[in-house]
Amino acid sequence: MLPTDASADTGTVPAAAPGTDTRPCGDTDHEDTLDLRLPDAFLESCARNEAPAATRPAAGDDLLDRVAAWGPAVTAAGVFHLVPVRIERDLPLVSRWMNDPAVAAFWQLDGAPGVTEAHLRTQLDGDGRSVPCVGVLKGTPMSYWEIYRADLDPLARHYPARPHDTGIHLLLGDAADRGRGLGSLLLRAVADLVLDRRPACARVVAEPDLRNTPSLAAFLNAGFRFSAEVDLPAKRAALMVRDRRLRHLL
């Protein structure tokens, strides 16, 4: 997927210091990610409701186990919610964030609102493997997130992906929220939400740019471990992993 650099405090995962590219693959946008199709046979069997019972999702589920229903995370900074994006409500705010030079350097979605809208619609009109969200802290929208199936993303071509690996991209909208540890706090909270709400997921992954030292520090402080360096289409990245079995140790 796209960004994954959390601004060190992750102002963005993008997270680079001031802005943070949280685009996973260092891609320039999610189009590449979302062009990756699920096997036709799988899609057809789901449409006929004929998938094996062990793999068929329950009615109402999606590829990410209904992010909208994950509920709140209680953090030291206050109650935090991931709220799936609605274009008509959230586009002005997300587009403004994308036009912050510190964010634009990594996400490359600056410009007219239509640029951000196209990026969001690619996900919203897709099959549910990537869910764009606004992060709401104590009732205030303050960050943008992408929760995605890393095992179904082009990122999976660049590392030994496992079924249900789940990726995170993040950007903190306001400069005042960056550089004070908030990114690490929220990354940990969201990674915990993923592991709590997605029982089939054993790992949460991210791929910040290796040059983005604030982002790397944010992930490490959030309980992720450095796994490998990977060459992605638009950057050399650090593969960061938060393992379910180590979550209480890191």
C-alpha cells in the first residue's frame, strides 16, 4: 500500500518528523495496491456463498473484520476512535492535511481536493482490503489512517507475507501533535485494536522510509520491531512488525 512512515511521533505514518509518510510501499498512491485482485474463483465462490465454512466470513464481515465496529481505544491521551472516511464529511479536512508540506513530501497527494478524493475513492470503491479512516481523539478529528490487508497488497511481493498480515499507514494532521510522542501512543493503540479485533491476524506491519528516523523511532516506541530492509518501488523501507505473541513484551 501506500505510506507508512509515521511522523515520529508520528506525525505521520507517514510519520516522518514533520509529516510522515505512512505509505506502506512507498508507493505514490494506492492505485497500485488496489489493482491487485483477489483470485476470481475466490470472489465467485463468495458471491455464491460457497466458500468453505472455515474461510467464509460471517454475514456483514469484510476483509478487515468491520473496522467501523472496532470501537474505542482508551489511551493516556484520551479516548480514540477510528472512523471510516465519508467523502462528503471528511474530504476538506483530509485534503488540507495532505497539503501540509511536511505531509505532502511523503504522501504526494497535495493539490486540489480532487487529488485526495481520487485516492480515497480508490479504496472506498474497492473490495475492502484497505479502509481509510479519520482518527478522532477526545472527540476531535486529528489524524488520517489506512488499515489494509498487507498480505493482499503489492507490499506482499517484497517480504515473506503471512495470511491476514495487517498494515497501517498514519499521518498526524496538525504540526502541534507531532514530536511529542502522540504518534507512538496512537500506533500502539491501533496495533492493539487490530490484534484484538482481528483474531486471524498474527502480525501488524508497516514500512516507513529508512531515512525517516522520527518515524522509525515512533514504531519502535510503539512496540514494533525492525524486521528487514526492503526495496519498494518508491523507497528503501524498514519493515516494522508488531507480533501478537510479543505484544505484551515490547
